[in-house]
Amino acid sequence: MKRKDRQNKKSVGEQVIQKFPNRCPYCDEVISYEDFRLDEGENEVKCPSCKNRYIKIVPGPFAKRKKK
């Protein structure tokens, strides 16, 4: 029984309940970043719909999360 309790404690954490699509901050159109080559850090992205440019930030694999 104690082993099962430890497994439950390990599985408790952050869970994604709903994932929203990525949208352009100017025209609010849905954008798929699969068409872009995004590197770690800041990336300039041009919206295919409205042609405006904006910055998409991609965190590194070891990005620090803020603890509450």
C-alpha cells in the first residue's frame, strides 16, 4: 500500500486540461508553427494572413519555472 501512495505522489503535478491553438497577436488567425523553423530563444515570425511580424519566444529545454 505504501508503494502505491508513493506512485500517486509522483504522478501529481502540472496537467494540461485544454490546449488552445496558437494565434497571431494582430489578426487573431490560427497559426501553425510547424511551417517555421523555430530556434531556442527569440524568433521573428511573419503571419501568413496579415503579413505583420512579431517575436515568438521558444524556451530552452532547461528553462526555469517560477515556483509559487
